[in-house]
Amino acid sequence: MLTANHVKQYRLMAGFSQKELASKTGITRQTLSLIEKGTYNPSLKLCLNLCHALNQTLDTVFWVEPS
């Protein structure tokens, strides 16, 4: 099941490469890529780390309306 999120959108808005954001959050670029594609469900702690690095809220980055 794919899990939609807005990580890529906010990463690009912040001007980070995948490698830079991954480094800031202590994960690999490959893991970040899977999160952006929605094929990897990150832990709450990792979600919060991503949000802090992107200067965004959890709701902004990870809340997606059900379809």
C-alpha cells in the first residue's frame, strides 16, 4: 500500500537534495527516496525529524485527505 505524503514537495521548496535531507535526519538517501515514493512508512520519530529539518509541521507534511 502506498502512503502519500508531501516530503518531496517541501524538500524541494527548502532547496535540499535527497542526500542533504537524508544526512540532516540520519537516514540514507535510499530510505528518503522510498519515503517520498510512499513505499516506506517512517516511524513517528523519523517523521518529526523530517518535519523539523524542513521547518514544517507534521500535519503539513504527512496529512493527506483520504480518497
